[in-house]
Amino acid sequence: DVKVTQSSRYLVKRTGEKVFLECVQDMDHENMFWYRQDPGLGLRLIYFSYDVKMKEKGDIPEGYSVSREKKERFSLILESASTNQTSMYLCASSSLEGGNEQFFGPGTRLTVL
Amino acid sequence: QKEVEQDPGPLSVPEGAIVSLNCTYSNSAFQYFMWYRQYSRKGPELLMYTYSSGNKEDGRFTAQVDKSSKYISLFIRDSQPSDSATYLCAMTFYNQGGKLIFGQGTELSVKP
């Protein structure tokens, strides 16, 4: 059974803290994605990666960075968390041969105080 | 103007009703179209996938694509309370597992 896991379901951080969100997939997928989901705005792509050590900016990369040192793991980093980064963060993965289906993790609800 | 527009709702219907969910898009280069379903406190899951104009049916669900009008729809027949979820349309240019463009999502509630 395909699986994408995220390190935390709920996270509360203070303004200015460095925040790491981890995502692991067990499907040997080449592509991995980080989205944030906000009411009325839908899913917005932050960063994505087509291969190990490769990354590309999505639509809203400001304030975020990513790391992909291993094929199965894709990390999202908030260098200095701000209150406007309070959101639901969703990780997804997809295969080059699997059409366009993206498999999503359960999400991390991040609150920045 | 967003590339993909979707009415966020919320939409509330009685059990057994026919539900119509819609998205419009502006970029005629989109070739592949998807509907994802997202239950509360879960990640989205692929529900329907199509790449040609016309209808595709899967049980109670029908996906419709009209490329000339840049309009896609998802119909749910005999809606059930278990269909209560947020439905997101998504689309892309290539069939290589790459970047998807999502609509805002429509929150659907089916009342018993």
C-alpha cells in the first residue's frame, strides 16, 4: 500500500523559530512536492523536486527552503517562522511512469504564535 | 486571474441529490484533468482522471471535460453522506507526474 508520511500532525512554534517539516515516501517516487493549504486559496505549491539534490521553486517559495538528500525524503524548512506561515502543509509524491497521480500525506497543521 | 477557478462553496445537498462541481481554466495548453477528494483532516486522494474532452464514468461519479469552453465538471449521482468532503480539481500539461495546478476546492456536505 502506497504511503506518504509526515513527521507531525500538529505543530506549534514561536515567531522567529526555525521549523523543519519532514516527509517520507515508500514508493520509490522520483517527484516530491510541498504545498500549503489555506481556506479559500486551495493548494499552493511551495517547492518541488524531480530528483535527489534537485529542487525547483513553486508558486510561493518566499520564506521557505527545502532539502532532498535521499530519494525517499523531502524536507521543508521555515528559516524564521512568521505568523503568516500558519497553515496546513501537505507533502505529495508522484512517479514519472504513474501518470499524474500525486499521493498525499496526512498533512501537518502548523501554528506560529 | 487565477489559472484555475473553482467555487469554494460550501455546498449542501440532501442525500440522493445529483451534485455538480465545476472548474474553469484559462490556459488552453492543459491536457490532463483530475478530481481529488479530501476528507476532513486527511490528504487529498485521486478520484477521477481524464485527458480528453467528453465524459468518463466510474460508478456514481462522472467527470466531464469541455476543452473548447475550458470547463470541467464532476457529477455525483445518488449522493451519500459519505461523499461529504472537499473536492479539488487539478490539471497539468504533461503526463510525467509533474506539477499540478489546483482549484480552490469546493466543500460539499450531503445531509441524511
